[in-house]
Amino acid sequence: MLNGIDISNNNYALDLKTVLEKNPIDFVIMKATQGNWYVDAYCDTFYQIAKSKDKLLGVYHYADGSGTPE
């Protein structure tokens, strides 16, 4: 079994480096975008920190029903 966390801009104050060093976390999933209007400003920072700690990585788009799919 793998242990992981799902983070987004709501976790902007999270010290991800410390969390990854002190907890048995195997993967980090990060929100990258939402609807057709939002790009998460913290996604790349979180991604780079998790990558530097050799964690499995995932990013996702949060579909909120805004806009028209293309």
C-alpha cells in the first residue's frame, strides 16, 4: 500500500519539504487547474519539492462545471 497526500493552493502555508521528510509519504498529487479560468500558482513549487524528494507525482484538473468543454 502507498501513502500519499493531495494538496492545492489551499495548502499554500504547508512546509511540504518538512512534511515529506518526517512522514512516510510515497506520492503527492497536486491540483494544477480548475474550470476554464484558474491555474494553481503553488502547483509547480509543490511539484518541484516533491520531485526533489523522489516522490511519485500526480497533477489534476478540477472540473467545476464552468465553461464549455472543448
